[in-house]
Amino acid sequence: MLGKMVLTRLNILAAFCIFWAGHVFAQVSLYIPGVDPQALSATALGVGPGGRTTWEIHPGVTSGDYDEVTFSGTATLIEGPVDARLFYVNAANGYSIDEGCVFSSSVARCRAAVLTDTVVTTSFRATETISPFLVQGGGAPPSSSSPTTFAISTPTPSSTASSGESATPSVAGQLANGSVGRLIPTSVLALVVLAVLGSLWVL
């Protein structure tokens, strides 16, 4: 009888350890351009060229050091060893963000375009320290998933400017691939094209 009780307790303890280990190892640290550390969750969708993993980012559950969430909605992060690309649409406030970064040592040199439903509001370049933080979820991407295969159009280190410096990146180039176009209304694309053509006329 005593032997059965001990065995049962060991089985319960083993099951708890497996459950706990699965949750611990499912977490992952990610660098998310322009996003401060907070309670976020990430789901791996697939792996594409250059070892880039596609993640779906959304709000997580507050706990520990992360007692608030300022992020809302869902973003798509494509991140590899040398670069990252973040797509985010805030439907409630009517704007989209497309940000691409290249890594140089511990620094990310980024270029971003912020678009609304009616006009391109701002484009800028910036640098920031690469600071990954722990997100919930994570884990290995499913082997049967279809990885994202679009080309990441990011600035080279020699073409980037210091943090906060105003610049005019090639918005048309950023919108050239289907993934960005899928996130932004057709009316915005038309305005972007007109803006680019207008800048070329001035030049």
C-alpha cells in the first residue's frame, strides 16, 4: 500500500515537472523594434530564408516585472540573425507601421513608415540598442507551416542616420512586396505612389 502511494506521488510530481518545463522552455526572448519590454505573447509561424522566423505578436498576461501592456492588436515580426521587419496595424486608431532594421553588433539601424487611412504621415530613421526581452509562448515553429518568403528591404549601416534624425526612406520600395500591401488600404497605396511621384518631380 505504501509503495503504491509513493509511486502515485512520484507520478504526480513527474507530471508537474513536465508541465512546468514545457511552459518554461516555451518562452523565448525577442527583439521587437520600437517596442518597450512588456507582457507580450509570440507564436512562431514558420522559418524562411536566411534563418528568419516569422512571429505573430499579441498582448500577453501581466505578471512579475511586466505589470502592464501598452501594445494592442496583433503584429507580425520577421526576425533573423542580421535583420528584422515589423508590420503592425492599429485598426482602432487607423494607422499602420512598417519598420525594417539591420543589426550591427548590438545596435539596430531602423527605417520606418507610419501610414494612416488617408495619407503617409511620417517616415523616419533611427538607431537603438538591440534589447531582447522575454515573451510568453514562443517555442519551435510548426514543421508543416508555410514560411514567409518575401524580401526584407532594410537600410544598410552606411545609409542610416542617427536616432531622431528626419529622413525620407523609399516608401515605394517598402510597399513593393505583397505582405506590406496586404496590411495597408488601397487608398493609402495610391496616395503613397502620388507622394513618391511628386517628390521625383521636385527633384
